[in-house]
Amino acid sequence: MPTIEVIEGDITSLTVDAIVNAANETLLGGGGVDGAIHRAAGPRLLAACRALPQVRPDVRCPTGQARITPGFDLPARFVIHTVGPVWVGGGQGEPDLLASCYRESLRLTLESGVRRIAFPAISCGVYGYPLDAAAAIAVRTVRAWQTAQPLRTVFCCFDASAASAYRRLLERDD
Ligand code: APR
């Protein structure tokens, strides 16, 4: 039976199979959760990302897609890097791209034997996606992800307001 839970904390501290990184298309690190994950994983993470093939100059992971690397010094075995859309008002395909981030990250759990995965609030920081709208897409996409394997999904929120937004959504069944 798949489970979904919400916690408030630092995703780099979680002992799960995979944590998801809200990265940028270069996969060469940044601020926010990307910076925290690279700091905690150590320099081998950047080397592993740099070794991933570029699909076009300076792009290793196009927006909406996901790539997997080891977690190195993190408690998590893997990091799944995904690139959320920058919010530009909602009319440029942002909702579909954000849903794709969750779906493509979940798809990578199939081939890597990941049973417990933690997501940050993708695109809700620097990329400016409104939290309630992003959380609704996250919950709807994870709920729709039905596979044979029982997957445990954690929404790891960095602050109380984000955690309460996710909890409000999970209390509704729609
Ligand atoms: N653990 C969990 N969540 C975190 C952590 C952490 N250690 N640090 C930040 N967050 C939360 C933020 O509070 C926000 O809700 O992650 C969410 C996503 O925010 P960002 O990290 O800014 O990511 P995003 O909005 O997707 O922007 C991505 O920022 O860091 C750069 O390289 C990254 O260019 C990319 C862009």
C-alpha cells in the first residue's frame, strides 16, 4: 500500500532511499535545496553530475525531466535531480512541467529499487511557483502514481507554512 507523509525539516538529513533535488538544467549545483544537497553529499556529487551527458550545451537535465546519481556522503542512497519550471504566471506550461518533475522522479524509482523517496517543494523557492498550486500538483501526481511496488513518499517541507499546505491537501481525498 503506497503511503504519503509530510514532515518539516532538512531533506539532506533524511535516511530514505532517495531524496529529490530541485536543481537547474546544468546540474552543477546552486543555492536553496540544491546547494544544501551538494554540501551534504560532498564533492563526488558534483563530479557525478558533471559526468552526466549534456543533451545540449550546458543542459544535462531539461526542465521537467529527472536524473539519478548516488547520494555519496548523504544518508540517502540516491539523489534524483529534477528541474522544475520557473513560474511565469501559469500560462507557459508550468503546471504540466511541474507534474512531469514528480512523475519522472517516481519513474526512476522503478529501475533503482527505491522504496522510500523524499521530495522538497520543487520550484517553490527561487523559481517562484505559488506554494498551494505546486503542492496540489505534487499530491495529485504522487497519488496518481500507482505501481506494483509499495512506495513510501515523504514531502519534506523546510518550513511550517509549507508543511501545513501539504497537510491540508492530504486531508482532502479529491
Ligand atoms: N530541505 C528541504 N527543503 C528545502 C531545503 C532543505 N535543506 N532548502 C530549501 N528548501 C525548500 C525551499 O524552502 C523551497 O520550498 O525547497 C523548496 C525549493 O526551493 P529552491 O531550493 O529555491 O528550488 P527551486 O525553487 O526549485 O529553484 C531551483 O534554485 O538553488 C537553485 O540550482 C537551483 O537554479 C535552481 C533553482
